[in-house]
Amino acid sequence: MRLTSKRHTPAKLIALDALRGTAALAITWYHSRSDLWIGFKAIHEDPSSYSAFNRAISYLSLPVSQAGSMVIVFFILSGFCIHLPQTNKHRDFNLKSYAIRRLVRIYPSYAIIVLVCLFMALSLFRPVAGSSEELSIYGASFAMMQNWLYQGKQIALNGSLWTIPIEVEAYIIYPILLLMWRRFGSSSALLLSLVAMLISTILFVNGFSNIKFSFLPYMTVWLAGAWIAEGYAHNRLPKWKGVYLLFMLPATLLLVSAGLIGLDSFWLIYGWGFVAFFTLLWVVGTSQERFNAKNTFIKQLASLGSISYSIYLIHVPVFKVLALIWVKNIGHKPISFIIPTVATLLTIPIAHAFYHFVEKPSHELAKQLGKV
């Protein structure tokens, strides 16, 4: 979702897109390792079979192996961008327009990629699509119900799609949160999110692990983005202080370490939410001079941010096809960590094409249909 409010300058828009682009690139790099690399463990269990160079660069994969947690950035940005236009309490909330815009903006691109994956499964990966359960999961995914059915399994050719139904759940719940926010203050919405956190924790501890694929544990993070939007719109955000880094950096190192030793991702949601909160606070706060449209690096990251949804939708099936071609011709997965890194960059032009031919037309249609 991109920020379009006229009250905000292009620099701020670029800052958000740059953050979104960074998260998209990190998540793509994270997923590239699964199909396009033999893996850190394989290399270091038998180091004599691999070159010193490949052993050395394999250590770069350790922080990348935790980059999947950058999905939290998308949730907190979603809360910010969805709530920002509603920060004016005197502005009427048009539920019909809101629902149409959200649905048409997100669903057509999602549905098309599910159909593309189904075509790929039937034509290129027939063993993958051979079971009736797998075909049923495609049906559940098309209806955005896969997180609640079949033990939360995702389609084999695009396991990253689990976040999109969660985003839709956020869209559904937001009107209720907004009503509470406007009538009883932000503390009421926060209280509801804390209740959701407690419920999801109890369910997870008692064996219902699929709860981490619902909006409940992410609600507090999402509302943190909305809280920043509220403060930003009314010039009430706390001033950024360098001391915040004293909390962010150790927290990041601790979270990466916890992920590396295998702590379940459910327990990392709130830690990464903490880091994402301060990151967004920095991005929309007093550091805007750092995000200059003339800065080539920031401009490129912002460009990635503008197509981040397309990147997210297409990158896993692209890796599946590249891996199929590689193994067919070489006989085994790539040994060098350079290969998944290059593959990560190869997804960018493909995502650009998908954006222009699929996602962008959906955005335009959402604007037209949302004028009610």
C-alpha cells in the first residue's frame, strides 16, 4: 500500500517506499536459499568437499537466514498507511469504498499468481501437484482460507502467500478498531490488541500453532503503525533520540541469535515488532533529510518499494523454476551462496513486468471502483 495523502511530502513517501523495498529485498534473499543453495549445514558438515571461498561466503547466509522476520515491517507499514487517511476524526469513513479499494487492490494480483502456480504445478511440477490434498490447498488459497485449513499448509510452489490472508484479516478488523479508536481513544484499540495477544499466546502454548498464521498475534504490531500515523498526522510523535539505538541494536542481535538457535518464530513476533516500531519512528520522524530523492541508493530502494507486493508474490515461483532448470542441467543444488544472491536480483525485472501488467491495472481499477 502506498501513501497518497497530499499532506505529506515526496521525501516522506520515498522514505516509506525505501523501507518497504529494503524489507522486500531481504525477504526475497531469505527465500532464495531454500531452492537455490545446498545450505550452510551441508557445507560445514563436510568442509573438505567445498572450496575455501564457498565456505567463507556461506557465513553471509547466517543473518540472511533471519531476514524472513522482515515481514513484520510490512505489517507495521500497513497499519501506518491504512490508518493515516483516517487520522482526521471529522472525516467520514466510507466502508463500501474502503472495502472495494482494499479488495480490488490486493486480490486480483494474488489470485493470478495462485493460478500461475497451479499451471506451473500441473505442467512443470506434476509430482508436486499429484495429490488431491495439494489441489484442495490451491482451492483454499484461492479463497484465502489456507491458513485455517489443512493444518495451515501453503501451496508447494509459493509458501510465502500465508501473509496475504493475514493482511486481509487486518482490513476486515480495522473498521472495528477505528470505531473504538474514535469513540473511546487509542487505548481501547490497544487493549483489544493486548487481549488478542493473550488469546493467541494461550492457544499457541496449548498446541494450536497455526494461530501464528492469523492476525491475532500481529494486531499489536499493526496498531503500533497506526499509532505512529496518528502522531505523525498531528505532529505529536516523540522526537527521535540516538539513545533509541541502544535498545534497537542489542534487541536485533538478540533476536537474530534467538532465531539461529531455533526459537519458534511465534515468540519473535513481538521482539521484531519492537525493532520495527522504532525503525518506522525513525523513518517518519526527524531523519527525513537522510531520505533524499536525489540519493541514487534511496531512489533505487524506493523503486523496489513501489513494486514490493509484486516482488513478494512472484519471487518464490521464480526460484522454483530456476532451481528446476539448474538441477536438470547440473544435477544438484548450487554450492555457492552467490547463486541465490544473483537469483534474488533476477526477480526484480520480473516483478517490474508483473507490476505493470497486473498489479498497476488493479490499483487503477480500485481507484475507479472506490469512488462511491
